[in-house]
Amino acid sequence: MKGHAPPGQRAIRLLHLEDSELDHALVLAHLRRGGLQVQELRIESRAEFEAALESNWDLVISDFHLPGFSGLEALQMLRQREADGAEPVPFILVSGQIGEDTAVEAMRNGAADYLLKNHLSRLGVAAEHAMAASDTLRARIRADRELQASRRRLSELAQHLQTSVEAERHAIAREIHDDVGGSLTALKFELDWIRRHAASSDVQQRAVSALETVSHAIEASQRIMQNLRPAILEQGLVAALQWMTISFEKRTGILCELRTTEGRAPEGLQLPAGVPLVAYRTAQEALTNVSKHAEATRVVVDLSLTGGVLSLEVSDNGRGLGQADLAKARSFGIRGLHERASTVGGWVDLSSSAAGTSLILSVPLQDPDDSGNTVHGGLPDDPETAEWTTH
């Protein structure tokens, strides 16, 4: 590396592919005449160029014809490094003779500029423009990388929260079962004993009324436990969805039909851990939205497995969603569905019209090579079985 920048001025680190010492000196003279302070390294071969690329450079200037090497090949090597993640470096092609076709090809491949050796008067300006454009490109690439990293961290946080919520639901459901459920059951036995041994008809009627209240409380606690921790999943995803649709229809009066299609799924397929719970929660959220907002009279839940992709579609004949509904800043339910699906490598599609709304969860279950190997999701192993069961 030759040359040093005066104090207070920026040093331009130049990598120059040139086999002529005279032409090298001419290039440096034009750059310095353009007000640039240059620290340069002149090289002549492919091996030297490849080794030099391990260092950082502000600008690469290359002759077109080199012994056993060419400027276009050097440009391709530089762009390949950028494709592999290296920061972009501006590249200017200089030649004694260069045809228009070659110049166009160089620009198409990413060269910042091209100049003839007998017209180097604008080399300084071309170098300044090339480095300014490269600085802008580097800033955009860094911003894109930071944005991607931020999105990845946000997604990881959302997945962690989903997992934490499920763990907390499990703990609450266990406490309701062990403490509240047990106490209510014991109270029911005590009230029944009082009913059977009371001499007064008024006491017996009060006991019967209290028994009904306790029975409703037990049913409510069981329903809450089921919502918090769907133990029905132990019977398989299909059984859980059957129970959900039947309960939904009884509770809301909205007709609810479950359709299942195994497609080409192998017998005894085991779904990856976490997938049944994600599918169950997605259907649960979709049906809740239908009951609250859709004003529908009919809902169809369609579960299918075709081509290694598990699909769950919940469609209704309600009023549909407008663009304003989808664009709400606080549409956390829909966002939560997307984040939940991503924990098992899936995604959610939502479409709506005046004829109703359709929500589709898709989860690939096989490797891209279609080898049949299941892909395990990001959620921790769950005590609920993942077996695909038909009933």
C-alpha cells in the first residue's frame, strides 16, 4: 500500500488492477488532480486480486486486458463476494480500447463506470460518484440487515410469549382442576347429603337449588379448563375439533360443520409436536371471531392433509371483513395467529368478501425433498398427543 493522506483528509483506499506502471501512475495523477488522496495497491494477476479482496477497499479500478485475466472476470469475482455477504465496492473499468458491447456488459454486471485511457479527465468525478453511490448502497444494506434482525428478534419474542402463555394456561388449568374442581365436587357431595337427610322441605329445596348452582359451577370450571388446556387433544386433533364445533353450535346456535380429508397422508401419521395445539388454537380463535363479529348463520371447519401440508380452513357466510377491519392498528388477534403459525413453520391466509370470511392455516409437514420426514415445530414437546386420529 502506497501513499498517505494529509491530516484531516479522507484517504481513498484504491485497488488497481494494472500491468503497466506508466498507466498506473497516470490513473493516480488524475485521481489526485480531482482532489482525492489515494492509498493504492497495484496488482496484475487473478491470484493477487483474490488475495487482495480479503482487505477493505473504497474503490477498484481495473484495466480490461491483463495477463491471463480480464477486468470482466475481476468484476464477476467482486460481485460474487458481495452475493456471499461482503459489502459492495465500486468498480470502474479502464481500457485503452473497449467496445460498446463490452462496456454495456460491464455496466449490466455492476460496474460503476467505464473510461478510455486517453480520456481520463473525468476519472476523479467518476470515482467520487461511484463511491457516493456505494456508500448509499452500503447504508441501505446495513439498514435492511438491521431491519431483518429486528424482525427476527420480534418474531422470537412473539414465539416465546406464545409458549409462555400456553405454559401459564396449563398451570392455571391444573390449579382449577386440582383446587377449584376438587372443592366444588366435595361441596356437591356435602349438599347432596344435606338434601337427603334434611327433615324440612324448605331445607331440601334450598339444597337442591344449591346443588344446581354447584353443578353449573363445575361445568363452567370444566369449560374454562378445556379452553385453557384442551385435554381433548389427547384423543387426536380430529376429535378435538369435533368437540369444539359441537360445543360452538350448542353455545351460539350457529350451524357448524367439520369436514376432514386425509388426502394422501400415510396411515398412522404422527403430527410434529406443537402442530395439533396450533391448529386447535387457530380454529378456536377463528370461531370466537365468527361468534363476535361475523353475524354468520353457518361455519365450516375443513381439515385436510395433502402433499405433506396440513391445512385448516374456517369459513363462514357472515358479513365479511372490510379493509378498515384488516388494517386496524390493534388487530392483535390476527397478528397472534400469524405468530402462532410461524412457531411450527406455518402461515395464515385470510380472505373476505360480502359472501363471508375464510381463514386458512397451512403447515408443511415434510422436508423440501418430499422424503416424508416430519419437520418439528418451534414449540416445546406437549403432553397432548400429536396423533392424527379419525373418528
